[in-house]
Amino acid sequence: MHGVTIPQISEKLKSLSEDKLIVVFDFVSYLAERELNDILSDSASGSTECMYASEQVLARDWNLPEEDEAWANL
């Protein structure tokens, strides 16, 4: 597939009817949302790995009787 530039896309868009522009806008919005979700998903997986890596260390404090008492009334 060859590269496409924004000006090339803009030229094509100028010739479309309003109902076709709505379809294009919906599709571009979908693609942008999907790309954002991919970015957030990649970021979340890194956060999840960090969470699991720190779980054992944090458990030392979480599993103390004092912690159980502090949270007992919630």
C-alpha cells in the first residue's frame, strides 16, 4: 500500500456529499477511538505487570493484624 497524505484525503473529501461525509466522520472517529483504546490497553498492561510485581512486597503490610483491625469497620 502506498502512503497517503492528509491533503490528498482532504481533496477527496471535498467531492463527497454531506451524507457520505457523515459516514467518513463516523469511520474516522471509530478509528481514532480504537487507536486510543489500543494505547490505553498497552499502558494498562504495563500497569498490571507492575501491580503484580509489587503485590508480594505490599502484602507484608496488608496482611498485618493491625491492618485487619483498621479496615474491620468498613
